[in-house]
Amino acid sequence: MRTAVAALALAATAASHATFQELWVGSKDEVSTCARLPTNNNPVTSVTSTDIRCNAGGTKAAGAKCSVAAGDSVTVEMHQQPGDRDCSKEALGGNHFGPVIVYMSKVEDAASADGSSSWFKIFELGYDSSTKTWGNDLLNKNCGKQEVKIPADIAAGDYLLRAETIALHTASQANGAQFYMSCYQLTVTGGGSANPAGVKFPGAYSASDPGIKVDIWGNGFTEYKIPGPAVYSG
Ligand SMILES: [Cu+2]
């Protein structure tokens, strides 16, 4: 009986996990053509693993690149199961509260880059204490979608875009935070000459960062500090 209950609890947890899997360029649905789909919907839990770059399996080149003009917007899209874009289901399942963060990295060839280059942050949405709303609450409300502006002044060329949400429901334990990320292969057109300074993965996060080892359920929790560098706004 106890085993059955434990198995059910495990199944429920696994079922609520998710991957960023589709991309929109403006209003054009590129589906998963330029997404590096993770092997499965399990989270990465080690900030020192190279999986923290583009997830397990995310080093494999999908082949295609999505073209986007600097200054335009893309929308990343997350769901629990591959290809299941049913908006009646939560993008990331119950209690997996946390921020949504997006980075970019300038690379030689987005189809083959391994994510070891430096990453600059272009978007973050943490916790609004006045409404008690998390970044990924909004993701769930919006059918898994988050729109993000590509900085207008960055140099043309290939980039990896890294979309991430961090589930913090068990983050008061060591290594309890769950990182869900996917990389998308982009070619940016237009733009300027900016080449923003960035951070490396692994390296950008520490397991003891206040936004990674955090008790979001405690009475003292009022403010959330999003991990990683400041947003580059262009
Ligand atoms: Cu989970």
C-alpha cells in the first residue's frame, strides 16, 4: 500500500515536469524546428553540470535555425509532454513555482555550438509579492508562452537562446531547485555592433545563491532574488 502511494506520488511529479519546446518569431509559429529538444522532461538539478547549458540531450543540433530581426520579439513555449500544446493543461505542473529567465549567446554556428560561450540575460520575471505571482504562474496562464524582445543593438549572426524556468517548491533543501531549460538555434539579422558581456554555464549559478537555495513557503519569504546577472536591455 505504502509502495503504491509512493509510486503514485512519483508519477504525479513526473507528469507535471515540462520542456521548453516551441518558438514563435513574431506571430509565426516555428513549432520545434529550431529547438534543441531535451531527452525528457526531467529537471537538471546540478548547477555545475554542463547540462545546465542546454539540458540533457540539448547539445544535439536540430539542424534548422530560426531567423529573427534584432529588436523583434520571439515567444518561447513550454509544455509537459512533447508536442502536446493543449492549453487546458498547465505548462509546468502544480507547485513548480519559480522565475522565468532567458539568455542569449553569440556563437559561430548555432547548429553546432556547445553552449560553452558566454551568455547575456535578456529577460527575467521573478516574484511579485503584491500579487503573490511567480514568473511561471504567468507562463501557465498564457498556455506556456513567454514573449521576449531580442535587443535591437546586438550584432547580426548566430545565437543560442536559452529559455529557463526554475521550480523552487523543494529549494529549501540543498540541490532542491529544479532547472528546466531548452536552447533554440537563432540567426539574428539587422542589429548593431553590441556584443554584451556575459556569464558562463556552468559558473553563472551557485547552489547557495539566494535565488536557488530558498524557502519560498516560509513566513519570512517576501522577496525573491532572481539568480544570474542583470538583464541586458540594449
Ligand atoms: Cu518537479
